[in-house]
Amino acid sequence: MKLISYKQNGNIKFGALEDGKIYDLNAIDSQIADNMLEFLQGGKEQLQLAKTAIENGSPTIFAEDVNLISPVPNPPSVRDAYAFRQHVATARRNRGLEMIPEFDEIPIFYFTNHHAVFGEGDFPVRQRHTEKLDFELECAAVIGRGGRNISTGDADDYIAGFMIMNDLSARALQMQEMKLNLGPAKGKDFGSTFGPWLVTKDELEPYKQSSPDGDRYDLTMKAFVNDIQVSEDTLANMTWTFAQIIERVSYGVDIFPGDIIGSGTCGTGCFLELNGSKITDNQWLNLGDTVSLEIEGLGTLTNKIVLEDA
């Protein structure tokens, strides 16, 4: 199932997408929540009601007639991990650094700004953000049930589904502040984009690779800037699985439905890595550029870089 949040007549609405048509789930069955967060909080019962609503109901509008926003427009938190060895090793090598051995000890993550969440369309930045502005090709897992101290063996059951994530980064700001060994902060907190929809796990069964470390999904990941492909990897190359990351995240703290956890950048998934490897020549995002991130089974998330209104 593809679950969406969208704007219609100035109002934020929630529904399911099928064959380009939107089902207003709450209008079909008032027992179904009218927003993504409450839907996720309702767990398997809400999911079953939604499936029944799609089977018995009728779509009300075409997707092209609304503005899709982040599938989870008001997440309780957004964390981003560091799970792809190729990205970490290559980025370090390009800076003249050896691979850090601690990468293999724990899956690390940081908190980013859960109030700066965007979906499809224009992505507004300030002028200083455009100094070495970068995309980051990632997949995000969305938590579907609350828990605490969750083991790797149980953690996949806490995931409601997946969506594409672009963890945009102002590298000039990031490099300045990281010299102080704290962050990233201003280099990251101006926004991330998510979408175009949240795909429930059942739709991804054909791609699943199960292991004692948790599930991986063999989903091809690609990035395009102004319609030119610059990146390609597969989600199956995550060194740390989402299950292992959730075990780490939930140690000693509660996680909640709607929490977002990013995979971290995949191999070749940003200009920082590509420029250092001489695959691209000091290329960064500029005002007016269009970035399209594509993950097999999850769709395509497209954003245009624009200057924020004063």
C-alpha cells in the first residue's frame, strides 16, 4: 500500500494511492484516522481497515490534482544513520583518512530537525546554504509501533514502511562547524525531503533478503541532477540493517509511531563523495537545479532548489 499526505484547498489530508488515484480513507470509513500520525498509532487495525476501504471504496481524486507533501508531515523525531560502508570509506579516503574501525562496532546516528520536513516540489534555501549545497540519496524507515530496548531480532516488526529521503546538506556550513567536533547542525537543520509516499512492507516482500542481522531489501537506488544520472547503488548494501539501527536507537529510550530513521547516504549518493573520487568535477547544487532520487519499489522524489522568500 502507498500511503500519502497531501494538500487540497489549503488543508492537509491523508489517503492511499493506487494507479494514480487517491482514496480518501477517512471519507470511505470514519474509523480510519484522517492523518498519517494517528493512522500509524493505530497499528495493524488501521492498516486492515485501510485495505478494506480500498477494496470496497472508490478513489475521489487524481494524484496530479493535489500537492504531495512529506508522507509523515509531523514526525515525532527524525534520526539519520551512517549505514553504508562504501560511502563512509570513500568519503574518508578522499580526505586522506583511513577507514575508522569504530564503524564496525556500532551503528551511529544523529538527530536532525523534525520541524523542517518537506515533500515533493520546491525546496527553499538561504543564500549561505548554496555554498557547496549537496544532495544525499537515502532510504528512510518509518516506525509503526512504539517500543523500548528492542532487539535486532524483533526490530523489523516495528517498521511500518519505507520512503525516499534526501538529506540535503550545506557542506560549507557543515565543514566549518564540524571542526569543533559537534554537529552536524546548521549544515543540516534547514530541511530534508521525504516521499513521494510511504510504502508498506508487504509491497516489498519480493525484494527482501532476511538474515540474523535483520532484513535487507535489494532496491536499486539512483540520483539524477537536471535529468543526468550521477549515482547508483542498492539498499541491500547497507552494512548495518535498519533492525540493528533500531536496536541501537531504542536502547534506554522509547521510540514512537511516526519516528523517521534514515539509512545514511548510499555509495556514490552525494557530490561530496563523487567530487572527491573525481567522478564529478567540483559539482554542487545550484539555485534552479532539479534533484530526482529514485528507489526501486518506492518511486521517485523530485525537488527544485529555490531561494527562500526574504
